[in-house]
Amino acid sequence: MKVVAVTACPTGIAHTYMAQEAIEKECRKRGYEVQVETQGGMGIEQELEQNQIDQADVVILAIAVEIEGQDRFDEKREEGKVLLVDPGEAIRHPDQVLNQAEAL
């Protein structure tokens, strides 16, 4: 399974990167390919390319604020392949977040 994600929190510091780490760790545990873009205090890091998004089986948006480039996910959203969760949920329960993503 190919997973792409974006993480972002209001301050753009701790939770953004903690959510990234939790999602990556859970995906690796399951043997999934994963790429996570962060939009935080350092700006956009590891920015997802459109072809990465297009090839993904699911998109996880672990965001608590508006993110740049939301329109990149319109096609996946129309397909019902975008999961929107709070970054805190991804940090506390990454297994449940991935289970929800699998169910899409």
C-alpha cells in the first residue's frame, strides 16, 4: 500500500513532526510505502509531488490548520481516498488512523 500524508498543527512545531514520525513508524511496521510532507514552522518540507499523490492508495491529512496546496488532493478526495484527522489523533493512535485509511 502506498500512503502519502501531510501533517500540520497551529504552531507548526512539535505536533507536526510528532504526527509525521508516528505515521511513518506505523506504515513501516505494516510494510507500506510512505511519504509525509510537513507544513510547520520551517515552512513546507519534503513537499509531495503530484505524481506521488496520484500513485498513492490513500492520503492522510493530519492537520489542525489550513494547508497550502489543498487542491492537489481534489482527485483523491473525489475518489473517497482522503482521511482527515487531527495531528493529536495520529500521534496517540497511529494504528487506528491507518486502519481507517485502509478502510477507504
